[in-house]
Amino acid sequence: MKIKITLLLLLSFQLIISQTKKEINRNGYQIFYSDNLRLDESGRNGSEFYLFTQKENEQDNFADNLNLMIQNLETLNIDLNKFVELTEAQINEKGKIIDSKRVKNNGNELHILIYESTINGFELKFMQYDFVKNNKAYFLTYSAKREDFEKYLPEMENVMKSFKI
């Protein structure tokens, strides 16, 4: 029995070590992610980065992902309340808000939105963290097919919670 427990502990420890953390630290922010996510820093769609999950098979036609966008608010005089108000209005035009709440994480005040929308024929679900700091809006968004959202949620939420400005 002791040998089985020892082996189980060793295997668990090895699994934890095998998922090393990588870091992005630039432009005033820092975030950590596991090495099983693929990083794309091409700037596509105006993003700072994308973190993509692995395709499950050849028929998997949507890569669940996490991305960060930064918007300069210097001349707009917009605080987090106004930014969230504008964001919710945009979401309500084409989707449905499921949850909207204000929280604190890593010393930052942020607003979390969970919503659904159909985009390019895909039924998607999103979790978005909105921050406004130093005249910039940071919106960190996890996007997944509705049926896959819960599958990747714990990992993506860990990455999102590591975000610091």
C-alpha cells in the first residue's frame, strides 16, 4: 500500500513539473501560461498575443484561445465603469450576457463578463477580464465553442488570474 501511494505521489509530482510555466512580461503587464498552450505574438486582429489550445483532431475547426487587447484611452477620459458600460452595450447587440461582476485580483480592480454569441457560424462562449489603468483598457478574453468552454475553463482562468499590470 505504501509503495502504491509513493508511486502515485511521484507520478503526480512529475505531472506538475512537466507543465512548466512560461511568462510574457512587456508593455506594462505580466502573465503566466502553461507550455501546453501555443503562443502567437503576430499581432493578428490588433492583439498583444493569443494563447491557443491544441487541436483535438483534424475536424476541430475552432482553436479555443485566450487573447489580450490593449486600447489607449488617453483622450477619451473613460474609467472602468464607462468602459464596461460600452462593452456590455456592444455585447448586447450581437450576444447575450450571462454574468457581469466587479472583483479585485493581484491588486487590480477588474470587471469579469461571461457572455455568448454566434460569430461566423460558431456558437461561442467568452469570459472577459476588463481592466482600466494608466489611461489604457486591457481586455483579456477566453473564447471557446460553447460545448468546449468548461473543458478549458480551469486552465484559462488560472492564466487570466496571473495577469498583472
